[in-house]
Amino acid sequence: MWQVNINCSGQAWKIYGSEFKALADKYSGVCITSKKMPDGQRIMVYKIEDVSDAEAFVEECQQFVGFTSDFESF
């Protein structure tokens, strides 16, 4: 089990939010938390079973300017 952590700025979310949602739907993960901070920043955490899927998800998220992501053992 893997935890994928994703952060993005409010501006990045405005630009890429719908594309990110489509990307997240590609993976068989579960969103365990999603927060919008007062400054517009978004913090999301997904639980993903397969390490290859977690790695791919992180790599694809980082293609969106303003998004950062990493993963760790859950």
C-alpha cells in the first residue's frame, strides 16, 4: 500500500484541475484527503495499492506546472 501526496498552488489548480481529476481517475487509488487551504493551495493524499501505479501517478502529476508530488509506504 502506498500513499501519494500531491500539492498544488491555487493558480495551478485553476489551470489544470480538470486535467488532474481525469488523471486521478486513471489510477485505482482512493482519495483519502483533499484540502483547500486559505491561500488557495490544494493538498491531496491518495492511497494506491501497486507501487508501479504510485510511481506513474507521481510522475504524471509533476507534468502539471505548479504541482508537486511524492509517495511513501502507507
